[in-house]
Amino acid sequence: MRVADDDIAFAHRLADAAGLAIRPYFRAPHGLEIKSDESPVTLADRAAEQAMRALIEAERPEDGIVGEEFGVRAGTNGRQWVLDPIDGTRAFISGRPIFGTLIALVVERWPMIGVIDQPIARERWTGAVGRATTFNGAPATTRACATLGDALLATTSPALFDDGQLHAFEHLDAAARSTVLGGDCYNYACVASGWLDVVVEAGLKLHDFAALAPIVEGAGGRMCDWQGDPLTADSPGEVIAAGDPARVDEIIELLACRGHSHG
């Protein structure tokens, strides 16, 4: 299935609208609240998602919407825009510009377009199935990683793993050259640009990962779940992003060592 130019252009317009909504709240009063799942939400999260939803409802009325803050609007054509207005709200409320707006077009359960937009630094990664990933309009490419011992590994927080997943991650952490904590979606952008080698996470929802796969894969990397299966709307939320696809089998093997897991 070919990705249409006008869908990519529309994804950019959604990112532009989200950025306009977010920037006034950065390092400014932002109305922090804690949601029922203990995660933070701000006025910026809500304003950005509302801006994107308004555009979709006006210009793509048959498309569905899956948004982190305002839930699901059913579509009629097998297409869904999957939105995370601020992925990395903790970074946002800390004044750290390493959060991002995530926008994906999912067609028949498959992510086809992905955007990671950092509205403060004005950095944007765009990926689409069958096309090369771009970073601010220029080609983005992952880097080769000869062995896991050379790899720079990242994850947002070990606290997001359950006991079995953490045990598995520790095997990978021990094999990698170095591990970076924090970063949310920005880590995957860094893989696409060849600054990081591997990201491993668990507990992600569709709005957390749908945009990432087209970006990493269009830059020459690979994204999959912990069993090696491609990411779809039905994936369990355990993800691997590898800049060098040759390392994926070793990563999966290490993550299989979960010990006495309940995860």
C-alpha cells in the first residue's frame, strides 16, 4: 500500500498545530494534574490533542482517532490517526525539551506514517512505509553496530518494567557498552538519526509506539516486539528498536531470560 503525499502533508499540519498549542506552556504555568493511572497531564497535552482532533474532524471526517487524552473516535474507512500530544510529559513539566508529539496514521491495524515532533527545538522526524525517513527534511539514517558490546542502549525508566521484564532488561544492559535513562520518544528519534543504537521498553500503548516504527524502519533500522514480530495495533507494548537490524536476534535472545517472571 502506497502512502499518499497528502496524508504526509496532513501529518505535518497536525504537528504544526500541536506545536503552536504546546509552546506557550513550556517553562510556563501549565496546569499540571495527575490522572487516575498516576501519570501527569497538563493544559498543553489537552490543547495540543484538541487542535489535532479539530483538524482531523474537519478535513478527514471518515478517519478514526485514537488519542491519549480524549480517547477513541470511530472511523468508517479502516484508517486511524493515533495521537500522543506530549510523549514525555514528565520531561515537559521539568523544562527539558526531550519530549515529543507523536502522530501516526494506522491503516487496517498497520502503522503507515509516523511523526516525532519536538516543538521547542523544532526538530521533526517523519517516516512512512516505503519511503526514507527524514529529519527536518533531510535524510535520516541509523548507524551500524558491529556487536552489542558497542551498543549505546536507552530506556525511559527501569521502573516501567515488571519484575520479569526488568530481569530480562538487565541481561541486555550488561551486554551493552552503555545505557542512557530517560528520553521517551526522543530516544527512537536518536536511533533513526544514528546517535543511539538500541531502545527497549515495555508497557507501551498504541499511542506510544505507532509513530515510531515507520521512522526507525525508514531510516534503516528495525522495530519489533520482544518476540521479533512486527508492531501493529494489536501488539502487546513490549518494543525493541535497533538501528542495526543485525543485532535484533541477539537482543531477543537476551530478553528471553526473564527469570521468575509474571510478565
